[in-house]
Amino acid sequence: MDRPHRNTIFLEEARVLALQAFPAQQFVLRLEAPQCAARAMPGAFVHLQCAADIPMRRPLSIRRSDPQAGWIEILFKVVGPGLQALAAAEPGDRISTLGPIGQGFAPDRQRPLALLVGGGVGIPPLEFLAIRLAAGSGPAWRPVAFFGSEVPFPFKAGHATTPLHGLDHRIDACQPDLEALGVPSRLASLAGFAGCYPGYVTALAGEWLASLHDDDHDRVALYACGPQPMLRAVAGLARDFGLPAQLCLEEYMACGVGGCAGCAVPVQTDTGPAMKRVCVDGPVFEACAVYPELFRGG
């Protein structure tokens, strides 16, 4: 493990406070983990031991945290026996939790119009970032969130009351918690859900970006998490509109703290190509580093 991380990652016996089930075997888990909650940042994750007889931990993004109350929330979708065991957790159970881990998003203060794009189980880091920006001090942050899913969303979609210039008014499905904070949001899906944009979330983001005045583009930065094809499409938007973009990557992990290098991915650095560990060097990287071929000659 790199020395800078040793004092910021904590092993806690977190207590289950609540487990809420959503369609398509999706669950939101709230854990009492005071040390993690005090230091959690959008884009960071926790490494959980899902059951005593399953030693391999699972990396799960932090969806929310309350430093005062000492809890964090994570979203997971059941894939395999580990997360199936986690889905059976009950209030009061103890779960070995390692975190927070990773380099999170670093919002660009020179570009306060933050466009957040999340797909599937990649939505939680962007929800967390939207909440932090809405509550933040300093520049007048203006986050806008677009989320996509091909299964029902892990929240009850609301009807947006905050208009977004350039979008059909019939596209009004939103994340209600963000709407309540004054953060405009819209949902996209090919599954035909009411009020959702009938296409990929990156197409929705592209339409909105295209509707902005050229001067507004100088104030926009992109932040995204989701499946790799979505992240590549976000990188394409960054290239096409001349925007900086930060991508939160999701990879299988073994140790989760930089020791095994099992999650290493190729990225472009100032000195050339290199392998970087998603767990501690990331999970957030610049889009131009992850997909340099898209930006060559730009």
C-alpha cells in the first residue's frame, strides 16, 4: 500500500443500519462506519467482506455519507455468491469494512457547471458528488445530473420541476433527492420507463451540451461513472465539445489497497504509457489518460 493511503484507510466492523431492496436485485445498504464516513469523498469506495465464509472482499462505491451521524450508504446489484450473501444482511449485523479507498473526483473550480453522467451501478458516485457540490462553499456550483439504466432505477423516480434548456419538456423523470436540493436531473433508458429519455444517457448528455451557447462550454466539466462503453462515449463528448472529463473506473479487485496490482489498467501519463492501479491510483482518472487515442491530433 502506498504510504499516503496508510493513514486514510480504516478497517472497521461496520454495523448494518438498514438494507432497502429495489427491483432487479438492487440494494441500498446503510452502514454505521464512523471513520469511513468522516473521510468519504465522491468517487471513493469501500472493500467489504460480504460474509464470514467468503474471504474475498467486494469493492463498492460510496453513495452517501453523514460524517456527523457516522454512516455511509452503498448501492449494489447481486452478482455472484458474495453479494447474494450481502443481500441477506439484517440490521445489527457486523460487516468488515475497509475504506474509504481511492482518489475521488476533484471538481474544477474554474468550471462550476458540473455535468454528472452515471450509468447503472455507476450512478452512486455521481449522486454523492451532486450532494457535495450542492452543499459546497466556494464557487457557485451548478451541477446537472443525467443517469441511465436498463433496469428500474434504485430510487423512486420523480417528476422534474426544474427545467433544463434544450431538452424536450416530456423528458421529466428525475432523481427526487437531487431535485429537492435544487440539482436538475434527468433519467435515460431504452426500457420505456415513463418520463425517461428514450436512448443512451450519453446521447441525452450530448443533446444538452449541444443546446448550450459556446460561452457556456468554457464553464462545463464532465464527471462520469458507469460501464466502459458509456465511459468511452463520455470521453468522446469531452473531445467533441472541448471539455475536461474525469472518469471513475470500475474493475475487479483482490486486495483493494494497491498491493496486488490486479486492478491495473493502461493510462497515458506525461512520460508515456503506464499501468495504474484503479484502487489507489484511481478510481478517478482524466478521460484523456484513459482513452488517449480519442484525443490524439485534437
